[in-house]
Amino acid sequence: MSDGDALLRGILANPACDTARLVYADFLEENGEGARAEFVRVQVELAGMKETNYPEWLKSNQHERHKWRAFSKTHTAYHKKLRLLCDRERQILDDPHPVGNYRIYSNKLGWTEDVRQFAKCEFTRGFVSHIEITCADLLKHAKAIFSAHPVMSVRLMHSEPMKLTPNGYGWLRDLQPELTAMNWARGPHISHLIWELIATESRSNDWKWFSTEADAHAALSEACVAHGRARAELPALVTA
């Protein structure tokens, strides 16, 4: 295993660790991939800024005008930097990507060459972190996807939970696996390989249900990620 492969494997094993991503960015820059390295750093910084809360004193000391002035300056500087980073993020993604001696793709297309034929991708903190894909393609390509990208959420195309009054929203174990294999499965039908991994205490022999539609989709996403990581022989994600 090369140094680059080892660093990437560390990111895949622990996607929440930004330090590993920044170390990998240094490796990329040292090996002639400056744009990719900068993109990782920009998105890591963006993620940190978006997760930062404004000072708690603002809530409890709103009557102190000097603190309001300090906040105003901080607020303006924050949004100016955020805007600059967002602009740079978009520019790097849109820049031409080298393919041999030519530059015929954008970086976004080039960096998702292995997955974009069958999935829609979103980048977070420098890497593909979210995909939209059919259940059949996930089952077919899970090992390749999760061995190359630290995916942390999945949305299955054409899959929507059924309203089960009064139990909420439910997923149905796929009773016709051949439909999933041919990408014909629709609605609440989920392959048993994914369905078995959906975590809930509300279930029957063939149904698993949730109080809200959002909870149903979140649980399905976690099950898809668990399946993909198992196929790629990665440790299970630790959720808070």
C-alpha cells in the first residue's frame, strides 16, 4: 500500500477526523495535485466556520452596546471570509481538470469520474460525502464507492417511505428481489440486504416504521452507509 493509499484509508476509517484530511492535502500538494489539496483545505475551513456558533454573551448581554459593536465587526468579517471561501470553492470545482495532456473536464467531474456514471455526488470537507443512487447500483458498486470516498450519507433514488396510519412512515422488505436488481423497485420497497440494517424498535416481519418521514430517510441512509462500509471492510461509523 502506497503512502497516499494509507492516508486515504485513514480518512475512510474515520471520516470525522479533519486532521487526517489536512495531512492528506499536504501529501496531494507534495505530489503535484495543488488544486485538489487547496480544495480539501478550503472545504475543511468552510465546514469549521459553518459549525461555529456566535458568542454566548450575545444572548445574555444584549444591552451592552460595546459588545454589540464588537459583534458587528466580527459578524461582518465572518461573512466576508465565508463569501470568499465559497467563491473559491466553486471556482476550484469549475476549473479544468487535467486528463492526459488535455483539460476537458471540470475538477468536479474529474474527481468523481469513478462514481458519477451511476450516482449524484456532493462534496463536504474536500471529499464526496453524500451520494444519491438507486438501490440496485448501491448493491452493485458499494465496495468500490466506499473504498474510495468517505461517504457519510446516502439517498436512494425512487425510494419513498409509505404512510402507515397511525404508525407513521415505513419501509417494506423487498419481496421481489429481482425488481431491485433491475432497478424497477419503487416507493417503500427496500432490498433485504439494506432493510435488515435499518435500526428501529417499530417493526413487523416485513415493515419497519418511523414517526416522521425525515426519520425514515435518516434511518435508511444510515443503513446504506453501514452496508457500504461493511462491503469495503471499514469499521462502523460511531454516531453521537
